[in-house]
Amino acid sequence: MKVLLIDPPCDYWGYAGGDGFCAPPIALATVAAYLEKHRVDVAILDCNVSNIKFSGLKEEIVRRKPDVVGLPSSMMCFIPAAF
């Protein structure tokens, strides 16, 4: 199974992206470490480091062909498109 954990672009929510600061995806790294320990093929896509905007995110997911995609749970509050 291939798992892709995504840290979405910070520029969507002004309080984090507006001042140029965006925290690293520590929670996703923790989940990834657990999955790796249990021999799951996992990758983290940090859209901020990779400079991927929402407009290019779908293409990147399709290119990577994951079986499962995960997002940080806090993102559900900020991204209406997640519903």
C-alpha cells in the first residue's frame, strides 16, 4: 500500500501564510514514522517546500498514484473544498 501524507499550501489561510511563516508538518512526520515502522510505503508531500499550490495539487496526487491520501485534521477547518 502506498500512502501519501499532504501538508497543504499555507497561503490558503492568511494567519499562517501571510507573514511568510509556515510550521513544518511534525504531525505528518510522526504518522509517517509509525507507518514506516510497520513497513508501509509512505511519503510526505509538503506543498510549501515543494511550492505546490492548490491548483497543481490534484496533478501531483495523480502523478504519485497513492492508495491512500492523508491530511492533517486541523486542515478540515480551513479548507471548505475538503468536504
